[in-house]
Amino acid sequence: MLRFIVVFFCCCQGLLAQIQILDNENKLPVSFATVAFGNGQGLFADDEGIFIFNDKLYPDIDSLFISALGYTRISLASVNLTNEILLTPETATLDEVVLSVKLNKKFKKEKLKPYLDDDYYNCWLPTIESEIAVLFQFDDSETRKITSVQFPITPESKDWNKRKVSNAEKYEFSTLFKVKFYRNNNGIPGKEITNQNIVFVANEKDGNFYELDVSNYNIFIPKEGVFISLQVLGYTDDNDKLLPNKKYKEIKSGDGVINIPTNFRPLLPFTDKIEASRTFIKRMFISDNSWVAFKKNNGFTSTLLNNDFKNYGIGINYNTYKND
């Protein structure tokens, strides 16, 4: 699949318009900016702020809405696009980011294990539009620093009859994820704790979870709790560079073109072992999108919820510091 995508876009190189998003002040790339089209669709720029857009790939798009953490959101008419888009930093927003300092105190290493599952029927099918956030809270006021996060994943076996065999051959994939940390704002994700881009690439060799080391980011859990989120940016090439990824596949039928959501590997296993509803979903590229609790009777049609698999079971390792 990855080879096909690379070959396809290389063959179409003459048709593509490469656009780069830059910081208006220092002219540096704005990595992984969100490019929404205002109709429920969109894409992401890569680590160099580059994305691909033209009227052959997106014939019905007349406006683009560009946003990134710490920058003023802008809208542009597609007919006015140039090879560079400049974003203006929002100084006020950046000033609100809480910078944590290193503590020279004794601490205890602790962990909350991830919830793993190899049953394909208990998995979320990741799409480029969805961001999944999970709440972590503690009943005391002790200081805790997150050192690593374990994201459960379920690679798919090529042989369906061997899907529960751990060493069965898996479908290959190389998928870029973005990770965010939010303050708990009265039970929903609030402001981001860090303005740094935290990303990783997962593949079929990672097993049933990917462990992300975040010890150098100095992420301390606020007393009200923290949401940790996972967002698919798309497939990558052999050098871990983000490929052009579309939210929908266009399938021609007798009634015209049908848009089928693009699902990305790996699958994300949900769990029924957590009693409270700690998982929230956000639909990207939708105007004024908001967080919604993933639970029954809350606007979701899901076999996961019907079977009470309502949480994504992220695990964390953290240091607990003794209070003076």
C-alpha cells in the first residue's frame, strides 16, 4: 500500500502544487499545521510545514482554514493560494503555556498499565479526522511527572485464521501519530500543557503497544488531572516523512462518486475494564469542533459502545515526588 501511494504521487508530480506554511516572523516551517477545507475534510502539513493541494486533487474546495498551536488561524480562498503561507504567532497564547521546571527531590517510580486487546472486533478504526483523548486523575495533591506513555495498538495478521497468534505475519504499515497533553477543564480537555510538537511513527514491528518517552518534555500532571490524546496524521514513507493523505477515498458507482472514510493501521483496541467514561473524541476539520464523551446516547453509533468498550486504555509511567 505504501509503495503504491509513493508511486502514485510520484507519477502525478507534475499535477501537484506543493505549499509550505511558515512562521511570519522567522520564516521557519510550522510543523504539522492543520489544513481544514470547511466541509468536514482536510489534511495535515508535514514536519517541514509542507502539504499538497490543487484543484485536481480537491476540485470542490474553494476555501482553506490554516491553524496551528500558538498561531492566529487564517482562511484563504483556494484561487489565491501561493507556494508559501505565513502564520502570525499569537504571543498571548504562548504566554499562557505553563513551563514546568525540573525537581531536585526524591521520587517514586509508578505506573498505570495499558489495557491491551488483540480482538479486532474490540478496536477503533483510526481515521485522519479523529483525535482520541483519555483522562488521568488522582485523588491527592502530590506532584507527578509523566515519563512515558504506552499507546495500545493491534497490528492485523495477514492470515485471518492466525489473527490471535502473536508471531503471525502482520500487514505492514508506517503511521505518523501526534500526541497532545491537555488540562482537565471541568471534565473535558482544556488548554494544551505544552506547545511542542510530539510525534512518533508506529509500525507492525512495535507489537501490541508503542511506548513513547516524554521524560525530556517535563510534563507535570495538574492537580485537576490531564488528558492525553492521540491523533493520526497519516502514513509515512521509508524515511518517516508524512505522505499526502486524504480523509476519504473516492469510489465511483452507478450513482456517482461515493466518499469512503480512509482507515489507517494500526487498529486501536478499546477496553471494557474501566468503569468511568474517561475517553473523549474530537472530529477534526469540522468548524467549531468540540470534544464529546465517548459513551452511549451521546451521538455515537458504535458496536464498541454496544458491547461497553467505551475507553481507550492508554498506560503511563510517572514519577511521584514527595511533598515538603
